[in-house]
Amino acid sequence: PVGYASTEAYSSSNLIWNPYPSGIDWNLANRSLFADNFAYVYDRVSTESGVTEGYKPVDGGTAEAYIAANQGFFVLKNEAGNGTFTFTNAMRAHGGSFTKSNPESEALVLRLDKDNYFDVTTIRVREETEFSRDRSDALKFFSYSSEVPQLYTQADDNISLAINSVPQISEDTEFTLGLRAPASGQYTLSISELSGMFLSGPVFLRDLLSGAEQNLQQNPEYSFQAQEGTDQERFIITFAQATHVPVTGESLVNIYTWEQTLYVNFSEEGANRLLQLYDLGGRLVFSQTLDQGLSHALQMKLEQGMYLVRIQSPKGVTTQRVFVR
């Protein structure tokens, strides 16, 4: 039996396993009980370029989606209540002894590296999909390892995805990248795979924290500093160079410094505003949740130099550079 708990993204995950001494093809399974086409298999892979550990989505929407003999995996129950999933002999695939999915033909695979560990996330073009989460999107299940960095994209309905399927891309298309940093230090974002229409034009990575923008087609690796923790909205992937840095979040905010005081003035009242100050190396040097109010004066004890102010609120994220004397 498989059960549905609630609309919470991960609460309706069910652990099942291949009962056969041979592999199965998830493409041949009746997946109507499930919220998407994927089987989520926990795996640790060592390659010449590094180690990754986490949940690998096996896409039942494609042929030869093999799951190994006696392998356990998670599925996500849909909202139709409880039900019973049945393994059948028709699913058995005697030629598929290893867990794998076929390569994508229209995809951009991005990779995040920290030391000898890495993670990947996929953006792909599929007909009859949506920019919000649908059956062709794989939910991001996070690794149990405390050493592996985590990378994912955000669907239009703010669901974190390991595989993000969209109907098309254009110069106006943007994807928000989220990351989990297991430790503070230097990280590298790069293109791992590129195919189909993603080959026909530039792929720009925009760092909303530093303001940097890089064409990954021309310069495929972007190194940056990150603090330990989760950042849902630091990076944007787009396919056209910005003519200006877009203003998001608190659009009418005045930020400036005088000596060692940071002044922040909003145009309207608001709550749950988190102010963070970073040096240009990406290190967090100050953090404070702002009280309700329009005007704030915050005392600093910083070396002279340029800093980046980041304000996160229910409206989004606003960034601005300031010089501290």
C-alpha cells in the first residue's frame, strides 16, 4: 500500500522496493497512483571528477528507466488518497541490472562543486509541460551527507526541483537556482551537460549577491564564496544578457552609510525583513532581522571598503552596494 498524507511536498513519499532478483523498467510501471513519473533512488557515486551522494530521480517517462534488483526507492503519492501499487512480471527487465535513466536530448545540466564533492540539477525542454511543477518534474530530495553541496531550481510555484521540465525556452526565460552549502568557503558552478536547443545560444549565470554575470558558454566555470546554509535565490540562469540588473523585492528602499552607521529607509511598513551584509569575497559579516518600521539605523564595526547589503522579505530579495568608511 502507498499513502497520501498532505499537500506538504515530501510528506506523501512512500518507500517501496523492487522485489525481483532482476532489474525492472520503471517506464513499464503503472504510475497513475503517483504525483510524478519518478522513482527516487538513494545512491553514492564516485567518479574521477568527484563524489556525489543523494537521491537519483529515475524517469519513468522515458524508456529503459532501469531500477536494480532488490533496490529500495521512494515514490510520491498523488492526492487521490491511499492505494496499492503492484509489481508485475511485465516490468522485469533482464537486460537492466543497474539503476539508470537515458541521457536527455534537450537539456542543460548544471553542477555545483565543493572540494571533492558535487551535485547536479537539470533543466530540460519537454512538450506538454508547464513552468510550474508537473508530472515531468522531479522533486529535490536532499542528501543525508553533511559534505555534499546541494543544487536545485525553483519552479514557478516555488517548489524545489532536481529536474525541471519546461515547454520551451527563450531570451525572456529565467530560472532561479537554489543551493545548500555544507560549509563556508569557495564553490564552483559549471555546465556539466548541454544538448539540443541549449546549444544554440548563450547561457548566462547571474549572481544577485555580487552583481556578477557570466556567460557559461564562453567561460564554463564560475567560482564564488558562500556561507554555510541555504540560499534559495542567489543565482539566476537566463539566456539573454541583462541590460540592467533587475530590481526585485523591496523596490523602494534607500540604503546608505555614514561613518560606521548603516541607514535603511523603506517606503512602506513591513515585517520579517532580514538584512545581511557581505564583503565582496562573499563572506557574511553582519546579519539582523529588522523590527517593524520605516527607518532603521544600524551600528557597524567594519573595516573600510565596499560591501553588499542584502534584504530578504516576503516580497523577495533586494541587493545594493554601499561603501563603509
